[in-house]
Amino acid sequence: MTSASTFVSSASSRALRNTLLAAALVGGCAQALAQPHVIVERTRISPEQAEAMRGTYALSDGRDLVIGGSVRRPTVQLGMAPSVALVKTGENQFESADGQVRIELQPQANGQVNALALRTGQTQAVAMR
């Protein structure tokens, strides 16, 4: 009798384990489908554009915005906040991976950048250097 009850018990355990595994997979898929996914094609900026945009910009609220990093990984630092990597999303547009920081460069005819538009969440500002 013990071997029969052990067999039923292990079969029940396997069935329960498989049911829980299936539920977890379905739950994970549903959660993944509910969250939007943004796919941004990473394009490299030219060394000329990197040099033109690199520098410190003054915001009207007194904070500085610093664009630095490299051609492969440009960064932005707003005030005393940590630097955030930027991804090129358009000809003169960059944004952070989470979409919270967006920058649009405003180049002059000679390619130099002395102003940019900054968006952080719902806040917009213009920065000059």
C-alpha cells in the first residue's frame, strides 16, 4: 500500500508543479504584454557632432547641463544628478533609455551647437552656452 500511495503522491506533486509552472509562465507573459516595449535603433554620432554638442549649457533655473561622454556613448548630466547615457533618436535628437530625458540640439548653420531644448518628464527648458 505504501508504494501505491507514494506513486499517487509523487504523481500529484508533479501535476501540481506543472500547473504552478504553467500559471507562472502565463502570468509572466501577461505582465510582459501589458508593459510597452520601446525599440530604439542605436545610431552612432559623428565625431564632429560629438565635439559640437559637448560642453556646459546654462539653464534658466541656474543649473548646468553638461553633455559629455564619447562618440559611442554620449552622456548628459543635469545639475548634481548622475550622468545618464543618451541614444540618438533623430538627426539632432537624443534621449535616455528610459525616455525621461530628451534633448534636441539647435545647431547653427556652421554646425556649432549653442542651444538645446531639454525635456524631463513634463518639464521643458531651453539651455544656452
